[in-house]
Amino acid sequence: MQSTAEWWRHAVVYQVYVRSFADGNGDGVGDLAGVRARLGHLRDLGVDAMWFNPWYASPLADGGYDVADYRAIEPSFGTLAEAEALIAEALEGGIRTIIDIVPNHVSDRHPWFVEALEGGPGSPMRDRFWFRPGRGPGGELPPNDWQSHFGESAWTRTQQPDGTPGDWYLHLFAPAQPDLNWEHPAVRQEHEEVLRFWFDRGAAGFRIDSAALAIKDPGLPDVETLGDRPHPYADRDEIHDLYRSWRRIADGYDPPRVLVGEVWLEDVERFGHYLRSDELHGAFNFDFLAAPWTAAALRRSIRSTLAHHSAVGAPASWVLANHDVTRVVTRYGRSDSSFSFAAKRHGTPTDLELGTRRARAAILLAAALPGTLYVYQGDELGLPEVEDLGPEHRHDPMHFQSGGVDPGRDGCRVPLPWSGTSPPYGFGPAGSAPWLPQPPDWADRTAEAQTGDRSSMLTLYRDVIALRRNLRHETADLVWLDGDDDVIAFRRGAVACVVNFADTAAPLPAGAVVLASGPLVDGGLPTDTAAWIQLTDPPTSYDPTETRGTS
């Protein structure tokens, strides 16, 4: 574990999707007992912290992001006592725990929303949400033109006790996730108490879901009529007061706790506002994640990210995948290797051998950059997206609300393979059936099969993380080594990272290759390959047309 109070500035954080990590009781669902039993995997990997997707009591209409009770653990995952024990056990092994909080919405089974529906129009409980009468004759049209992020209208109409249609309520995601009204003092107070509840139990911090969406324009104007006015619910200026108040709570603990935002914004300057010294400690860098596998796109993303984080004194974050996006070995094996929710489709041709080679290079690139590195569970095993799930195995509301056009996110959430030669691959006891089916050809992708194999993805991840710490990359500024447009090259102190995107092999700067994502060719770096080099004479530039020896 990093001893510094600002460990989060250069940590390696591993994302745990509990439902798919490890099943301790054999019911097919990952649980906290399973995580506790597999903590050794994370210690061997060398991570500094775990980030858990929501583990709270939930109907699981959206993978737990529909929270019914923040102070209770989802029963299929375990108990509050188990969560407390997990936090303590992980910390003893040098691993901190970050958990999710979802300020934009709750579950429609949350006591507040149940009471709001039962109270009917005019009930004060409805003031904690966004209930509004409809437009048009009889109120049959939604109150405005807002669209759900999962497709279709962001409004659902209620039903009166006598069966007649009633008011509408707002949900920027699924209908089972009603949006909260942050103008209401009870909403603010409740979330502050939830922060303290988990900080008091040893949580090192929170990852804030949909961090830019919580505050709405009380007038709820149509998006199409805005003109130059601020967006009615995305990235409103008022949201920064909310995170300043949360930062004061986090800073009041010893050691201070950490706040990390999920901030999807194209405007990098606005993105930086969330990272000012009295707001969030960090935010996910989706620009880097979504960039295609080209030198130009990734170089631009890195330069922009570092510049805008430096302006506010915040560490950058680097992430290749998470529970919402197509797995990296699949995405990088496509002709369009960028990521966009709007572009996700079934049956996209994929070259997994190409994608795996690029994914190996990508982790060396991401880990060499200054800041925080996030690893999504299973990426260290080189798992591909599972794209042939049958309709009976689809759970994601994004799939259903798109009318089946969007394949959804279930394919990146398939339970992990730990050992053995057939499902459930050690995810649960032999004979148990995981909640999502695992492919029959994953025997060589298990953690057991890859351990000790010097060419495996797991060994590469372990080596990358160990060298990242031992070489102390995070303490040195990044210096670009200018050269060929199809090669990304930079150094951190006396260690260079070179990634070749060209069709032909690229020469390496003089020095010792300490790690490479794939075999070298006559001392040169093949296409879609990355290497770390201990430089013998740190250069100020890098000319790939000049052959320089390696040792």
C-alpha cells in the first residue's frame, strides 16, 4: 500500500463487479464471500485499491444502480457484516476499498418512492422526486422532450388507485430508477449521512455514478428550445456546490477519504472544473477509453488530458474498459476500434488475435502515464466480449429500451474464469450455473492456466503493475520524444515508453528493454507492440528512422 496520504494520485485501482467476480455459496451469483476468498489474486496482481460497483440492497433492474437501501447489502451478495469484514481484510493486505454512490436516482422500490406513489398527487413525499402533470389534452404527453440515456422518453406515467392515468415522473435512465430532486434538503442530508455511514466503516472513498447529472433546471425546459442557455440537467454550475460539501466531509476524516467522479463530458475545460482542489479528487477519463487505436487519437487524448488536469493540480486517470463498455480485446480487434454507445451493434466483425495484441500494448501505454490506473476485472485475463448470449440471458435495460438494437452490456459482465477446463471455471462450485453463461472455450483464459505462463496476459499485468511501482514512473514528469507520427514515445525520468502503430517495425532508443508487450524483431518494435526501455542516455527526442541499439 502507498503510505502517502495522497495515495490516490498514482494508485492502481481494480474494479470489482461483485455479481460476476466469484461465487462463494454456489447459487450462481458472485458475492462478498467470493471476493474475500479471492483477495490473494488482487494482492498478487499488486493493486492498491478495489472499486466496487453498487453492492447495496437492490431489485437489480440495472445491475444494482437502482439502490433500494444504501445501508444494507444486496442479500444475494451477503451481509453488512461481511462487507465490513471485507474492507478490513483487504486493508490488512494493503488494498483500500472504494464503493459506488448514485446521486442521480434511486430504485422505484426505495421507501421514499414507494411512499411518494402511495401518497398520490400533492403528497410532500413526491417533492423528493420530479413528478409533473403531462402536456396535451388529458396530460397524455410527457412533461418535456427529455430522453432516457437508455432510449425512449425519460418520463413514465403513474396510475391512480382507480386505474386512471396520473402524473409523470422523471428517470434519466430506466423507469425503475426515478431521479431525485436535489433542491430538496432531505435528499442532500440523506446522501451526506450515507457518505459518513460508509466512511465510518473504513471505506477509503466513493466513486460517484453519473456525477454530472444530479442537478436539474427546476423549470424542466425542453432540450430543443435551449439555444445558448445551459443544459437543463447535464453539467450545471450548481452541481459544484454539491461536491464541495461532500469534499468537506471527506476531508474531515483521518486519513482523508477520496471522491472520484464518473464524468462523461466532451468539453475538457468543463471536465476540469470537477477536479478543482475543493471538489473531486479524480474523475474517469472516458476520452482516452473511447479513443480509437491510432497514434494520433491517443496522443491527442493524452496531451489534452494532462494539460487540463495539470491546470487544476489533479491527477489524470487512465482506463481501458469498465462494466459499461465493450471489452478491450474485442474493441481493439475491430476496424473501428473507438467506443461509442450509439455505435454498439450485434455481429461486428472482430479479430481477437489483433485485439489481444493491441490490448497488451495498451496496458503498457496506460500504465506508463502519470496518474491513476484503473483495471476492469477480467481484463488482466484477456477476456473478450461475450457476444452470443441468447435472449433468455439478457438482463441489461439498455438492450431492451433500444428495442434490441443495442446488444447491451451483459457481454462484458460474464462471470470470471478462475480454474478448470469447463464452466463454471471455478467461479462457483462444480455443477453450479453462473447467472450469465460462460463460453466453453475459456479454459486457457482462467487465472490458474495463465499463472506461471510468461506469455500470458495475467503475467503481463502482474509485471506491468510491479514495474510501475518499482520504477516509480509516477514520480517523474512526462517528456515527449518527438518522432514518427505512427509511434508514441515519451519518457518518465530514465524510463521510456514506446508504442508502435506503424505497419513496419520501429527502432528503439538506446537502453535495456525491461518489458515488452510482445516479441521484438531484430531489436525493433513490431506493429501494435509497446516496450518500456531503461535509457542509457535519456534523449530529448526520439527519431525512429535512426537505428539505435538495445541491450
